[in-house]
Amino acid sequence: MRNRPIWAVIALLVCAGGLVALWRSDQPGGRQPTDGQPCRRIVSMAPSITETLFALGLGDRVVGVTQFCQYPPEAQGLPKVGGYHNPNLEALVALKPDLVVMLVEHEQSMPALKKLGLKRLAVCHQNVEGVLDSITTIGDALGKQKEAEQMVADIRARIERVRRKTAGLGRPRVMLAIRQTPGSGRLEGVTVAAAGSFFEEVITLCGGQDACGDQAAPFPVVSAEGLLWINPQVIIDLVPPSQAKVDEQAILKDWGQVADVEAVRSGRVYVLRDDFASIPGPRFILLVEKLARLLHPEVQWQ
């Protein structure tokens, strides 16, 4: 199915993990991946990395991205180096990059990248602190220290504002769902964000609690019976951009199959189509703020 690779990428991008940011090079030399020379030809290996590079004002140096990199719009016209799991190494080498920015997962799953002898920077986007740390790491490495510091400070200030606004309020039980076929009339194989996932962190930051937090896997698949057992107070249905034409009422109608779930009963099923919602890059703060408003409409947000 057309969507499956996208959501496989999301699951891998936001699965639980520790904060890591590493330089990798075939030659020693500390944190300078290009022997002190400025990096002018950068290849990004993930949508979240592409967003970070452009947000730091480095877009004019990006010469290649993955097929899933859609934001900002300027990235769509750049040469593609394949997907998350299956990079086109020939295309990558042909771009003659002086730096490949990648995720820590790539270091483990793509040993061929190391054999190519390319300079590499690996960052972690598996949790919120990892995303923030990666902004600083990339900024420090590429001469955008001040921009990175300002961006991180702004994001932290906005997180703190949400925390203050929701402090002392009840925390609704939230289930964030990722479905392959929204609006199909079926609720088969609903993937939910659970313990240790990036989304669990986001739900907590915006004043909720993850209704699936007791699940062992970060992204378990649950049945209709499982949804009744979880019984969330709020459901966030995360719809991929490729399903933009699917009618929202059709999506909401799907949830009528579990009419006894509290969120469905009370009309608290929300459909999110925003492209930033599925990418753990610097725009994740928009998701935190949007969810906070949905979970706590009683707060004066202006």
C-alpha cells in the first residue's frame, strides 16, 4: 500500500530511545567532520533532518533528500536518494556530498554508508530532548550556533507556556491512532502510540496522559475489542497527508463502530491532517500547542 512506508518511517523515527548525537568519520579529528572546511553539499536522510536544516537557514546547502521529505516545499524539488530503509547509494554518491546528516538508526541499519567513506553526522530524533539536542548539534557543526540557540530557546519557552496553562488541570486519557485506511468504514489494525513513543511524550507535554501507556510496545496494533478495553476519553486520529482527500465525516463515521468508547460517546474524536504532526522535527511544538487546545478548551489560550 502507498502509505505503508510512510507510517513505517514514522514508527521508526519516534520509537523510544536515549539522547545521542555522534560524529562519524573514517579519520580522527574530533567534532569537525570536514577537517575544518565548511560543508557546502549536504544530504539529509530523514524528513525531520531536512526540516531542521532548512529551519536553521541551511537549505541552500542541501543537495539531496529522501523521497519522504516534503517540507519545506523547496525540498520537494531536490534530488532524491531513496527512502528510509532503502537509500539509493549510487544516487547519494553521485551528489558528491561533503556531509550526510542521518539518524542514529541509520548507523546501525546501513553499514554500507560507512564503507562509502562519506563524512556523516548522526542525530537522535527518538524523543523530545533528542530533537532539541539535534538542533544544537547541527547548528554547532555548520556555523549556525546562534540560530540554533534561539530556536531551541523559543521551543522550550512555548513548551513551558503550555505547561503553565495546563498545570493543575485534569489530564484526559488520550489515544493517538495511526490508521492505514481512514474513511474506509473499518477499524481494523489500528496502530496506537503507547509507552516510550515520541507521541506519548507529546501527549504528556500538552496536558494529557497516554491511554495506551501500559502497552509494552511503542506502537502496538489493537482491535476493536482492544479499543473498548482502552476506552480513551479523547481520540486523535492522525491522517497522513496522502489521504488528504478523504472526507472527515467518513473518518469520524469509522469510529462509530466503537460507539461505547468514551471519546466517541462524548464527541471527542479529532482528525489531524497537519503534515507536522507526524515528523519529529522542530515543528513538533505546533503539535504540542494544537493538542493542548483540543484537550483543554477551557483554557484561555490567547
